[in-house]
Amino acid sequence: MKLSLTQAINAGLRRALEDDPKVVLLGEDIGTLGGVFRVTDGLMKDFGSHRVIDTPLAESAIIGTAVGLAYRGFRPVCEIQFDGFIYPGFDQIVSQVAKLHARTRGAVRMPLTIRVPFGGGIGSPEHHSESPEAYFVHTSGLRVISPSNPQDAYTMLRQAIASDDPVLYFEPKRRYHAKDEVMLDAPLSTAPLMGAARVVAAGTDVTLVSYGPLVRTALDAASAAAAEGISIEVIDLRSLSPIDYLPVMESVRRTGRLVISHEAGQTLGLGAEIAATITERCFNYLEVAPVRVTGFDIPYPPSKVEKHHLPDLDRILDGVDRALGRPNSHSGMED
């Protein structure tokens, strides 16, 4: 069945609600309205207002209520309406959700999923276009994942809800309308783990790592580079915490070159951690230092100029040129 990423998430939520009466959804406008992106459209009608709960505009209260529900054996799924709205709930997520299992020496589980539409590219202001994933990757006790396509969106969401660990599920909102085939009936036991990175395009010259909204751009870059005889291997991380480094290491040991791209700013972003880890583990295989192609270290810009802020096809190809020692935007300049 061909579904958009939005429809795949809706189908994943529907399946979870059908399979487990302990699954409940909480969020702002997710019930009657069906969510601002219509991700939860129709779910309140079919499952009732006691399972699909419209909440006040209070993210701390949403997460706090979900913690109480998880304590009582429920599997709550919270929607944070936009990425930049997650900060009022940050204290609950970092101080409570991430810590309770360790704090209670394993007596308490937190089977809590937090859905976060994230990233730019939709012509919205800063609090609707941010990429805050690194804050949560830095927080021990949380799983952080981000699908890039409808099949992964469906499967990884079902896996997140079934997990006994708290999961931050970052949805690339500018890919909401992208459509692809989705197998709805594949058993989770045979699906790839939500923590497994995946090679989505094979190549021999450069390893290009990304996740979420930029995987499609990375694939476009690989196609464009192929026309010039450059072979790029594209890896979709899928899980940001923990990161599955094995496919990245295997690829870098063959290509000798690594480019990492994400929308978030460069400083202390996920790309820095990946570059450091791969340098430590694959130093003798690297021909050049890893290259990062990211958003700039500025507050998210006005929507009319966001296209200059977000990594695009040209900027990623420029990063590939840097890794290959070809003429590039840094040629003759100090990094």
C-alpha cells in the first residue's frame, strides 16, 4: 500500500491502539482537530476521547501526565506539536523520564513515546523549524530515533510504542507528504530493529551519513555525483541514540572518506560525535578528516532565507568535493 509519511504514522498509531488497550495518545489538538498536520486524524472518532486525549497547551503537563500513566502500566504516546515547543517539557524529560528506571534500580519502566515533528523546510518561523535532537542524544536513559521514509515511520513507531524504554521519535515534517510503499502486516519480530543503521545506496568513493529529513537529499546527491563518476554510499542512521556505528565503520574502511550532514547547527551537533567516534575507530583507514555539512550556528532564520541555512544538494556535493580533494568552497581557505 502506498502511503505518505503522515499516513504511515497514523497507521502505526492506529495499529498500536488496536493491539493494546493500554496505549493512549496525548497532545494539543490531536483529537477533535486530528493534529495540526492531521497525523492523528480520525483516531479520536474511532477510539474515543479516553484513548486520544486533547490536552491544554502545556508540554510539561503533557509529559508529567504521561509519566504518571506509565507508572500505572499504560503506554502513553505524547505529541509535541512543533519541535520548538518541547522546551517547557525538557525538565520532565531529562529529570524524570530519562532517570526513573535507573533511579528505582529497574523497578520502574517508562514505556513512553514522545513524537516530535522537527526540522525546517516548510516556511515557518524558528519555533516551528528547529532541530533539538542533540539535547536528547546527550541525555542518558533516552532512546532517540528518526525515520526518513513511510515504511520506517510505521515500523519504528510501532517498535517505539512496544518498547519498555522512553523513546524520542523525531518526525521529519518536511517529508510528511512523501509517499512510498508500506507493508502494514509485516510482523515486528522480522522487522529491522529501530536501532539499526541502514545502507540506502551502495558506493565506493565516499561514505555519506545522514538521518531524518536529509536522507532524501543525500540520495539526490548520490545520484547527481554518479553522473560525474563519483560513487557515494549513503547511510541512514535511523537511530540517533544509540548509534549503530558498525555499518558506518564498515563503509568508511572501504571508502576512506566520511561526510556527515544534518539540519542542526554544527557545534556539538550529532555530526561532531560521529566524526570523533569514526576517527577514533577508523583512523588508519581515513584518507582525509571527516567533513560536516550542517545548519549554521545561528538562531533559525526567517523562512524566506531558510533555503540558505539548510544543507541542500549543492552544499552536500561541496562537502563530498572537500572529502575528495576536489575544488570546493573551502579551496584556498583555512577551515
